[in-house]
Amino acid sequence: MNKKQKRWRNRILVALAIFVAVYVVEETGVLTRLFGTPGDVYASFALFLVPYLIAGHDVLTKAWRNIRRGEAFDEAFLMTVATIGAFAMVFFPETEPHMAEGAAVMLFYQVGELFQSYAVGKSRKSIADMMDIAPDYANIEQDGQLVEVDPDEVAVGSVIVVKPGERVPIDGVVVEGASQLDAAALTGESMPRHVEAGAEIISGCINMTGTLRVRTTKPFGESTVSRILELVENASEKKARTENFITRFARVYTPTVCVAALALAVVPPLLGMGAWSDWILRGLTFLVVSCPCALVISVPLSFFGGIGGASKLGILVKGSNYLEQLAHVDTVVFDKTGTLTSGTFNVVAVHAEKGFTEDEVLACAAHAEAFSDHPIAVSVRAAYPGKVDQARVGNAQEESGHGVSATVDGHAVLVGNDKLMREHGGTWHECELTGTVLHVMVDGAYAGHIVIADVVKPDAAETIRSLHAAGVKKCVMLTGDRQDVAEAVASELGLDEVHAQLLPEDKVNAVEKLLAQEREGGKLAFVGDGINDAPVLTRADVGIAMGAMGSDAAIEAADIVLMDDKPSNIARAMDVARKTMRIVWQNIVFAIGVKVLILVLAAFGMANMWLAVFGDVGVAVIAILNAMRCMNVKNV
Ligand code: ADP
Ligand code: MG
């Protein structure tokens, strides 16, 4: 509890104590003995006013402010009218006085409000805690001394020192030292990772054992930590349809209820169906029950909790709308390379044509790929035993879905698939081995090819199985790779459909076609690594990006980002989404159900104000507690 909430709580407790004292005094008949009748009624009126005002003066002023701004119909207004009405019953001397109820309604309303504020604060805080990955400083060395500086001020390429126990403030490459890094806060992965000189590390990890010197590769604002925080902060702005529905609902509902209450209080007595006081009281009770706070607070809180819970697993959801859509996904489309397969290719074979050696072919390819971020390029460079000298490379150009072209030592080199060869009018021949084949052409002559093979990720098959088990109808793979490679992967993983040899724009078309086949209400998710498939991520109902560590384009384009590259997190994300939606609907049905029941009882005069206020506060508390379950992702 923060300071403000503590003061609030104390105020309620004081009011409650006075209320109890006044109630006892009144019941024991002391007032009647002191003031006689009807003096005792006025005395207890004055006495009950004290706890009422202590507990509720802020509600009254809020209602008054809103009325003056012309936005009358909110909870504060409902409570104010109902309680003032209860006190005003004193003007009907023939009925029982209702001051006690008036004060009690205000008191319990405040208890409920305090509870709400506490619950919201708590889930905010737990998201903040989870996301407490923002480093406050970075250490840099100046004249042999370590100085703490604002991470924002560290220039790209400077060397920072990360001591054991500290968080890595900025993305970079280790230049000296070895240590274990704990990335649990980012990815949910609890196994620490060993790093040493040369390893790329991301900000937000905790350095556990050794001191590291790190050359920064990004400014702080573009480092992983900053990007994640930005995502989470913006998440609450993108509201789910259910959430918007509740807001609109409350806007129509509250005035409707007020009019109904007024009618209930006025029409029957005008028709001579009973005493004014009786019907006014029913109208007031009606007002108290009708307060929609349980819905208004618990629905956003559930989404908030679901997003927070997902982020505990290393799944960043950019808005509640995406969580809502994810719960309805029945088609999941995967990119192959880097998504279902690890994206680290092994070189299976290098075949050189006459006039070239195998080493030359590999060297040419590695240099031509010098500037590409594609997983193939990274793997070819890694397979090259020498050092890639970027100075020998000119004019490097990536032709997405085809390959690369560049000049290496002045020779025009092409590296890529048969589409690339065909486009440039070269001759080439296929290889008898199964695998991704990179043809290499030097100055228009076919130099040979490199066969590389990728392995499927260890949890990929399991993911497809659990998606099917969770009711996903179709799992589809799209790839720019060869048909035989694609089919081998598809049958190993048990995919329902596979489309190979696609260019990036073909992938968009393929997804459009699948979207057109979607049945009513079904949603399509696309999972990719953002390399060559960012447009598809945007086009899908839900775009899920793999490997937040990798491509910036993916993080931008995606709606959901998986902080580690494990496909199994898709199934977990769907579990979280479905659980959240289940809880949201439980709350909606429960809250509206109880309200309607008490409203009906109130209209028939079978519910008094005590039942009304306990109904209202009770429903709110239960709905909030239920909503907070969304944060709990241990057992999904
Ligand atoms: P995927 O759909 O499997 O993710 P991409 O669309 O990224 O694959 O690439 C499709 C094909 O294009 C690759 O299988 C490869 O043959 C070729 N290719 C793409 N980029 C490169 C590159 N940098 N070097 C060589 N070949 C490439
Ligand atoms: Mg790809």
C-alpha cells in the first residue's frame, strides 16, 4: 500500500468506528431518552452524517465536479444520489429512517474502491517488477577508474565494464572476460548462458560470475531493454474489443439505470400503487446495485494481468487486442528458416567446377555474404576458416529470396539459389544431395555450389503437436527454400500444409489466400523471424516474431514478440491468451448476472440497501480477485 492508500484506509477505519458507535447508541434508545420523539430522529441524522462525510466527502466532491463538467453519470454520481436520497428519507416521517443505510453504502463503496486501487497498483507493480530490467547506469573506465554514467550517454563502440551482480545496460560484444549470464527476466529461460570474448550479449541480462568488458554495438535507446520497456508501456493503449465493449456498455448502461431508477421511484406512486417513501427507497436501492464498477475495473485488469503473465514467460504482447485475437487463432503459419529450424546451417558439401578449388568457392561465397544478415550468410561466414576481409568486397547487394551479389577482389560474384542463377542468365546444375544449395557464379562462369543443411529446433515437433491438441486446425509452413528440403522438414514436424520456393511477396499472397479461407471468427497467426517476412507479419491477424534478439524489423512489425527463439512459446502464449479470455468472460457473466438478479429483487422491493451494497462490493472484490489470476502463469 502506498501512502495515499494508507491515509484512505485510516479514514475508512475511523468512519467505520464512529459508524458502529452511533449505531449502538441509536439502537440502545439513548437518543430517544435524551431528545424525545421526533427529536431522536434528527439527532441520529446529525450523528450518522459524521461517518458519512468522513468516508465519502471526496466522492461527493467528485460527483459535484463531474456534474458541473456535464459528465454526470459515473459511479460517484450513483453513490451520491443513492446515499443523499437515503438520508432524505427523513422527510417522510411515517417511514423508518434510513440514515444508517446511507452511511453504510458510502462506507462499503469506499472499501471496494480502496480494494480496487490496491489491486490495480499491485498488478502494475508486479509488471514493473517483472520488467525491472532497466539499468540505471553503465560503468566506463576513465584514467584507470570506473565511473558510473547515464547509459544514455554511452557512445556506440565504447567499452563498458559490467561487474558481477550488475545488469548489462547496453547491447554489445564481449571483448574481455568470461561469465555466466542470466536472461530469465527477458526470456523466462532459467539456464544461465556462458559467455566469453566475442560473444554478443543483450542488455537486461544479469551478469552472474565474472567481470566483463563489453564493446557496445547500439545506443541505449535502441538496446533490447529500452525496446522491451517501450513495448510494455504502450501495450495498454491497444484495447481489446471486449474492453472497448465494456467502456461503451458503461456509458449507455449508467444513464439507462438512472432513468429506470427515477421511473421506479415516481411512476408507481403516481399511479397510486403505494406510498411514495416505499417506491423512492426501491429506486435508491436500484441505483446502488446498478453501479457497474466490477465490470469496468475487472476486465481491463484481466487483460493487464494476462499481458504481465505472458511477459514473465518471455512473451511480449503489444496490446490486449492481440491477446484477444490470439485466443481465437485456428491457423498458424510458420516461416521455415530461423523459426522452425535453428537457422544455423552446417556446410554439408562444397562442390567445385573445373578451374576452381573448393576453397575458392567457399572464400568467394563468404566474402560475397560479408554484409548480409540472413541466417544463410551468417552460417557461410562461420564455415569459412579464414577471416572475412570486408575491404575486398564492393557493391554488395541482397536480393531477398534469391541471394546476394557483390564484387570480391574485383570479380563479380553471385551467391544464391537457382532463381538467382536464372535471373542472371548463368548456367548451373543441380546437386544430388538434399539440402539448401547455394550456387556460386564468378564473372559469369559457374564456379560450383555449397550444400548447407539446417536442423529443426528441438521443440518444433512438440509445438505443432500441442497446437493441434489445443484446437488449431491448420499448421502451415512457408519457405523460400527448395521443395525437397521443405517437404523433409514438413513431414518430420507433422505440418498440414507446405508451400516452397516462395519469394517474400509470394509469402504475402499465400497468407492472403489462407486468410480468405478462414472461417467466421477464426484468426490466422504468422510466426517469422522478420528476415524477408516483415510484410507478412503485418498482414496476418496476429504477427508473432521469433528471436527478439535478432531482427529489429520483426519487433517493429510484430504484434507479439517471443524473447527466445523457442517455437513452443507460441503454444504457451495461446494458453495465456485463452485463460485470460476465459477469466474476462467469467467476470462479465458473473457481474452482470448478480447485478440483474439484485436489480430484479430491488424492483419488486425484495432487496434492501444492505443487500445492494454488499452485492456491489462483493461482486467487485470477487471479480478483481479472479482477474488477478491472469497474472499467474505457472500452471498454464
Ligand atoms: P525462408 O522462407 O526459409 O525463411 P528466405 O525467404 O529467407 O527463406 O530465403 C529463401 C531462399 O533464398 C533461401 O533458401 C536461399 O536459397 C536464398 N537466399 C536468401 N538469402 C540468401 C543469402 N543471403 N545468400 C544465399 N542465398 C540466399
Ligand atoms: Mg526467413
